[in-house]
Amino acid sequence: MPDCSVVRKSWGELTTNDLYSFLKLRTDVFYLEQKVDDEELDVRDLEPGTEHYWISDEFGAAAYLRVLVDETASHLDAHHVIGRVVVRKNRRGEGLAKVLLQAVLDAHGSDAMLLHAQVYAQSLYAKSGFEAFGESYAEAGIDHISMYRAGVAAAR
């Protein structure tokens, strides 16, 4: 398997090449492939607490996700929200999303977390301890389900 080194940076640490690489990946998959009907560039990327995680190869970002800090998170005690999870088409099936999720859990595993999973990917997150709650709903034109993972300290 090619190198799967995870890069983790805040907005202020990003280079223009970093930014271009993962924004291209996000737009290629979400807009061109999945035909998402919602805005991609929101102000959440720029927030000081947002962390960007990705894996690159010779073609740029191969996989990406971001972690937001949200003090108003709407489920239990979760204030970290994982989102924009994406893997380039030619790298799917290699476990890159799982590698990124593990990096987030290594950094924030003691904190409760939320995510809004595309329904078809729910099992990926369940393997990392996330549990679905509520009914499925359309978000950006795609069926999603909310998922929660208690922090390690809270689970004891």
C-alpha cells in the first residue's frame, strides 16, 4: 500500500498547495461525482478550532476530513464534529478513511464526537464506535444519518 501518512493542520498552518489539494478533492467528489446541492466552501474551514486531516499521494489529497469544534452541538455532550469525509475514487477500498478516523480518535478519543454519515457509509463509522441516532434525513441532496461516539472517559 502506498504511504498513508496523515497530515493534521489548522487553517493558519495550511499552505496554498495544501488548501488547493483538499478543496479539489472535496469538489471533485462532492460536486462532480455526487452532485451535492449545497455550498462546499463554508466559513467553518477557517475557524481557529477546525482541524484538517488528509493523506496525500503524487496526485494530491487522496483522502480528507475535518474536525469542527461546536459548543452548540445538538446531541448529548459532543462538541467535536467530524465532517467532509472524502476519498478519491481511485483510492477507495484501501482503508484511507479508517486511517483518518483513527488519527482523529488518537487526538480526540477522550472527547464525545458527532458526525453526519452518508447512510451507505454508516458501517465504516460504526466500526470506530459511532452509533446512529434518530431518523435518516436528506442533507445536500444525499441520505444521511447522525452518529454519536461517547468519549473514552465518558464510556467508563
